[in-house]
Amino acid sequence: MAITIKPALRKNPQDKAAAAKYYAQVVLAPEMKQKQIVDQIADRCTLTGSDIKAVLDALMVVIKRNLANGSPVRLEDLGSFRPSVSGKGTEDASKCGASSVKKARVIYVPSAEIKEAVSMYSFSKAGASAANEDGEGGDEKPNPKPDEGGGEAPDPAA
């Protein structure tokens, strides 16, 4: 199975005068809901669905509580979550406090295992058949040298 991508025309937010370019964009598959996750985990172990749901609910409470106290949370094979803030700058350190915070967010950093799995993903172009017009297969691996052409699309929100 492969992640489906489609071309998306985007302007460079750092260079408004530059011509827009096409960048690969993921075509999202149907969202996986908690019930589906619970069912898939239950199929792989001896716990019941209600036990798994209880563990996931408790995990959520523990993660939220620790993040609210400023503690990072590391789930070994999954990755880590840590709180972060953004706000307005002040010229005087004594005036920089809670009122300077505009927004709080959570940063997720995937584990090495997750990063390795991501590097192995394959991709196929939306609407492409098993063989494209060049006669190559529809599945493509990511560019092993992303700094040499191509690259990630600029964030349109930036």
C-alpha cells in the first residue's frame, strides 16, 4: 500500500515574485477513529476492547495533566510530547510573563522507530495506474537526497 499524492500549485511565501510551483501533497485516506484503533489493537492482543479504551482514556488524562504542569511526556517507541508557547516579545525581561503568552501548543517528536518507518513509506500519484506514462511503476520512494532538488512544499500558512 502507498500514500497517495497529488500535485498542488503553491507560491513561495518567502519570494512573492517567484512563479508558483507544483509540490507533492498527500491525499488523506479516511481518518482512523478511536474505535477502529481499539478494534485493531484488540485483534493483536488478549485485552478486550473496553480494557484498551480504558487504557487509552487514562493515557490521555495522564498526558494532559503532565503537559499542563510543564512536563514532557516520552512514550518510548511512539515519541515524545512537550509543551511550548509563543508570544509577544518585550524589551525588558521583568515585563515578560504569563501575559506575554499568546498561544500554547504541544510539540510531538517521533521516536527513531517512527522516523525509520516514515523513511520507508512509498508514494503513488493520484489517478495513476500501476505503470505511469514513462513505463515505471506507480509506487515511488522518497528522494534519498532531498536537499538536491524537489524538497518540501513551502508552508502556505507561513
